[in-house]
Amino acid sequence: MPRLYPVERYRDIGIIAHIDAGKTTVTERVLFYTGVSHKIGEVHDGKAIMDWMVQEKERGITITAAAITCFWAPINVSAEKDTDRDEEQRKKEGVNEYLINIIDTPGHIDFTVEVQRSLRVLDGAVVVFDGVAGVEPQSETVWRQADKFHVPRICFINKLDRMGASFEKSLESIWQKLSPSALAIQLPLGEEENFEGIIDLLEMKAIIFEGDFGQIVKKEEIPQNFLAKAKKWREKLIEKVAAEDQILLEKYLAGHEISIEELRKTLRKATINNKLIPVFCGSALKNKGIQPMLDGIVFYLPNPMDLPSVKGTDPKTGETIDREPSDDKPFSALAFKIATDPYVGTLTYFRVYSGSLKQGSYVLNTTTGEKERIGRILRMHAQDREEVKEVFAGDIAATVGLKNTSTGHTLCDENHPIVLEKIIFPEPVISIRIEPKTKADQEKIGAALKRLMDEDPTFRVKGDLETGETIISGMGELHLDIIADRLKREFKVEANIGRPQVAYKETIKETAEAEGKYIRQSGGRGQYGHVFLRVSPRERGTGFEFIDEIKGGIIPREFIPAVKKGIKEAMDKGVLAGYPIVDLSVALYDGSFHEVDSSEIAFKIAGSMAFQAAAKRSKPVLLEPIMKLEVIVPSEFFGDVIGDLSAKRGRIEETKDRLQMKVIDVKVSLAEMFGYATSLRSLTEGRGTFTMEFNCYEEVPSNIAQEIIDGKRR
């Protein structure tokens, strides 16, 4: 089956934002105007297509990233779009259409993994901002994630019809907090209740949206009272775009007219190189501004050919390999999400970087070294799916029934193996104990938790050997709440949930040395292992490093991995209160062995003993997760809320005004934040809101550390 759309006509994009900025509403409008849906679904009444999980409909939030494919011809090219034709028909008629793969991601910090893995496989992003609030804490988080993966982006300032909305203030907050490269290419035509449409600064036209759903787009002359402002902003736009191209700059300085085509071409190049960030505006709920934003996706965001070819390594030689986004190259793809579908089973979402993949063919998973057969290939439309026979470079699709493939694994042509860069996920910060209610639940819970763990790399399950309990860990209370809800609804497992526990960690502050000697004689062959270790602290967040300093075969090479294994096992148990030890280096610098009695197990035990002894001498301390909190409260409750936060060991970083509300930025220990939603509600008569995200690990104050240690021992 031939490719229907050339790769230059592909746009693989994500929609990212702070919670409640209107991402899903923007996506719903996109689906309506591109003809995927014939009626508009709203988040607030639980009818949004992209929020298809029961929990998403009930809570009105996005939990899981949903993928969808749609088609768009820019309004400049064809204003009236007939979307009731199949792809083949459209292609034959030569409509200037683009294939857009969209991933709508969650805004809540507990589901940050969904944003991270989506950005890893996307070529561009639309960052949505609330026109009243501007840049919010989670906007900064998703922006940093996009920076990390070098994702070109455009901005959409939404909700400009709301009271207190200001395009200029929101743009100012983007300049101050995120990037001075943001560039307005539209202005709103009025604001708050007077918001009527938008001004296109490139074409110098007013765009008005008519019809029941704003589906008719009309371009008119800019009203006289907006003209002077529009000219001033256009001058800024031309100056910034011209500065990105030598020829345009000379033209501009000589006072010559620069055509819209030249501006667009230069702005596209600058956007793809992350030099400029075009800013659009509108109100998704009021159906204004979405079609020009879709044009912006086509005009300014990259197709797979615009970006550097994907890099990977040869699993045998470790050499770097480049793969261009061409159908003629060997097949390579990255699995970025595993989902359980009640109708078809396990779905593996993947992004094709090169080559093509046919139904029924075999691929190699270079991460596990196993072959997998590709059964059905599905193009996803949120929870609906369309079966296709073949996918090509640039496609985002899903397949059913892969046995041993999970998030971050590389799938490729078995004759041309490649390992693509993996996705690194944050560690969980909160744990709860969970126990099945009945014998029947006990049999089902293991399989259910395994499936949830396969889907979500930030969700962990481990058994507590001392108490026989099961402990589940995640990114926040809401995260674990959703997991418990899914266990009950999807997997029909009833379970008792314990109180949330903080995921403390331990680390060391000084360098220390210790000896570990394990000797056992019990008739016949004995056991002998003997090592000297030096432990040293490392910078926070740098993890564990093992240094082998053994010279001249004092310890035979085959026993060194066993020593490392013993150290790692001892690190998991900690030396203060049983929490994992992090951020340290361990050097194995001396020891001895016995010709007959030495064995791997003896050296493993010796390594573990030496490590525990050295760690106890190196000033071990407890670390706790510190959260970044933004609290928004009416002014009259400001004093009470500040007092409450101070009592919770909160460090107030900044307070600012937003309309009649006060915004408090604070760093606070996660241990103090359980049940904060309830206490904030009672302090503010239900009018206060907050968002919280993980910031870093910090040392626990000594008096509290002692309580934790004593509590653990009891």
C-alpha cells in the first residue's frame, strides 16, 4: 500500500499546559474543525472525546495522553472544507492537506510521565496558557521538559473572553518566566466580554468567526480603533523576524517592503531552530482562534524531515548510527506508551522514525533482544481505532499483543539493529500500603498491578519482606487515588488502602572506609570473602557510582561484580531507617581471597558488610521530598493561609496579586502536605486552590529525622 501523504505534509505535535489552561477544549475544537468529530465535546459535561477514561469524565481532568490523527488544509488555501471524504478521495483531488498526529497530554503534575514520554516522540508542541493567569507553575515544568527534548513550539493564549483576561500581561509573563523569544503574530480584537476575534499581524487583517460554532472564518479590514496598535506590534514582529536572516535584515534596514511569504519562511526556520516562538491567541470555549492556530501548526512547526535524523547506537559495537526519516531506510521505532484496552488487550503506541512496517511482519526489540510479531496496526482516534495495513516514517500508531515490549523500548528491522535513546522517568515520591479484601482479590491483584506498572513507569510495586505487605508508590496522592480506582473498576479488585507514606531517602555527608570479612567453615568447603571499601558523598541527584581500584589481582576479576551486587542490596535497605541510600560513590580498593573457599556469594556478603560499616561512619542523613506549591486564595484569607503554611515548615518564596486573588509560591515538605486540600478548603470557605509539584530532595531537620528513625524502629 503506497503512502497517502508525503512526509513533508506530516506534523507530529503535542498539546501541553498547566492544569485547567484549556488543553483538552483546544483539542476538541481542533477535532471538530478538522472533521474528526461532527459535534463539539465539552470537558465540563464529561463529553470530551480525548478524555475517554471514566475517571477523566468524572473529574474533568486529563489523566492519560490520548493520540489522534486528523487532517487540515490551511484556511488561506481552502476556506470551505468538505471533510466527509475518505483519505484516498482527498489525495486524488489534490487538496492541499496536512496529516496532523496530535497527543493531548495531562496538565496535572502527578501524570507528568505522560507529558515526558509524549514530548520524547513529538516534533513540535502547542503550549496553551490561561489568558487570566498567564504562566503557571506547571507551564514552567512542561516548558522545561520541551527544552530538554529540544521541541520547537508555538504558544496559544486561551480564555481571552474571561473576566480579567489580558493578552499583553500573559505575553509579558512568558517573556519573564519562560523565554524572551516569544513573538506575538496575532492580537485579540477586544478582551473579556468584548472579545470578538483576532488580528493577524502578518496579513494585517481582522479575523472574525461566524456560525453556531465559529466554523466560518472571515477576513476583514482591521477596525480603525485597533489599527495604530496593530501597526506598532507588526513593526516589532518584522524587526524580530528580519533579524534572523541576513538578506531580510538588509532589506528591512534599506526600508524595502518584506513580503508575507518571506516573513513566514524565515519565521518557520527560526521556530524550528528554537530561535523564535510564535504566539497565537483566542478562546477555545467560544470557538474563536482555533483555525488560525491550526494554520500556525502547518506553517511553523516542523515535519520529520526538518529535524536532525534520529540517533541511536549499534547494540553490538556501540557505534552511533543516524536514521533519516525516509521510507527507504531500515525500519526503526520507539515504543513510548503501553495501554490496556478493555476490547483489544494490550496496546503498544510507537513512533516510526525510519522505514515502514507492514502487518504480519517481525521486528526486533533491541532492548530485550527478542523478536516480536506485529499483528494488527491501528491508527488511534482517542479510544476509537482504525486498522491500517502499513505505517511509514513519521507515523504514530499502535499495535496489539506485543509480549515483551514496554515504554522506551526500540523496535527495528532485525537485519539492521539500532538502540534509540531511552526515556528516563522521575522516581516516585509517595507510597501507600495496599491489601486485597478477599482471597479472590488476592489472586487477581498481582496481575492487575503488573499491568498498571507496565503502563506507567512512575508507578512502582514492591513487597515488604518484613511485614508481608504490598507497597505501591507513585508521583502524588491523586496518582495513587486513580490507580486504586482503576483496580476496582477495570480489574474488579477490592483492596484496603493504607495511609500515604513519604518516600524518604538516605545519603552520606563524609568519606569513610571500612573492611568486610566473611569467613565460614562448616566441614568440607568453606566460604571466604574479604574487601576494603571507601564511600564518598556525591552531588544531589547524581546517583550511585562504583569504582574498581583493584590492582594486581588481589581480588580475582570474577568476584568484583558480586561485591557490587552486595553493595547495591545494602544500599536498598539503608543504615538509618531502612530507606534507600542515594548519591554516593563506593570504591573497592583492597581485599584478599582464598584459592579454594572464595566464592561469589562470600564476596557479595563481604561487600554488603563493608558497605554498611562504612556508611554508618560517614555521617548518614535522611532526605525528604520538597514540593513546589502555588496557592491561590481570596485576599481576605491571605494571613490565615500564610500562617498555616509556616506551621507546616513552608518557605514562602514569593507572593503576588492576580485580580482579587493572592498567589503564594512556597516550598514545603511533602510529609506536611497530606490532606492539605481539605484544610485549605476549610480555611478559605472552599474558595482556595493549589497546585503542587516535586522540586528536590533536602535534608530532614534533625529533630524530625529522629522521630522518623524511632518510628521506623518501633
